[in-house]
Amino acid sequence: MMKFMSDKKRVEIDTVDKRLLMELLRDSRVSLRRLAEEMNVSPATLHNRLLRLMQEGVIKGFITLLDYTKLGYSLTSIIMAKVDGKHLVEFEKEISNYDNVIAVYDIVGEYDVAIVAKFRSVEDLDTFLKNLLKNPKVERTHTSIVLNVVKEDPRIRVI
């Protein structure tokens, strides 16, 4: 009998870790010294917590959230792709390297991959799709264009 297990283990966090994570999500430039004072813990404790969360992969990195429309990327698309199963992982890695692609999801259903990408124009999207369809791993696609962004934020509240 074969067992399939995920290589992603759940990391246990306490209230100090949760508070630290929420503050970093709010502003990743927050001073650990100031935060330690507010939380009534030592700066060394917070520093060690931060290092542990990074080592365990809870914190993957620190990024700046941008308003892409102000940089000219006013078109967001959701592209569903049906991919030859033998090449699924390879295709997902390839498509993840495209500059315009902000998310790639391995999904279940009629399609195998959901791709979220941003473009400056319909012409840029058209070029992207035509190149995508030239890929022999791709069997078919279905594309939706986002009309209005109601919410777009990778952060969730850590409970």
C-alpha cells in the first residue's frame, strides 16, 4: 500500500507569533524594538521568533504591496488551462517564470491550472495567450478578463 503525504508540515504558533505575524503583514518595516515594547517581550525574543518563523518557512520573504494599475497594468486576467498530464508540473514551473504571472494554482476540475496574470493592454494579453497556445503541453484554455477588482490582497488574518 502506498502512502501519499504532503511535504508541508503545519507549524504551531502561539499568541506572540500571531501578533508578530499580524504586525509584519500590516507593515513589514516595523521596528522589532518598538513592537517588543508594545507586546511587553524582549527584542531578542521577537528576533528569535522572527528567525524561527523564517527557518520554518512560515515567513517566505518581505515584499512591498504595489498598486499595479498605477504602473500601467490595468488588465488582470484569469486563464484556465487544460494541460497534458505527463507535463503538468513542468508546465506549472514554466508558466510561473513569466513576469506577468502573479499566481499559478494546480486545481481539480475541467481545467488543471489556473493562472492569474496582469497586463498593460489587451494586445499584451493577446500575445501572451497566443504564445501559451503554441505550447504543446497546453490542450486548451479559457480566459476571463477582470472588469473590477473588488479585493486583491494576499494577506489573511492569522487566527
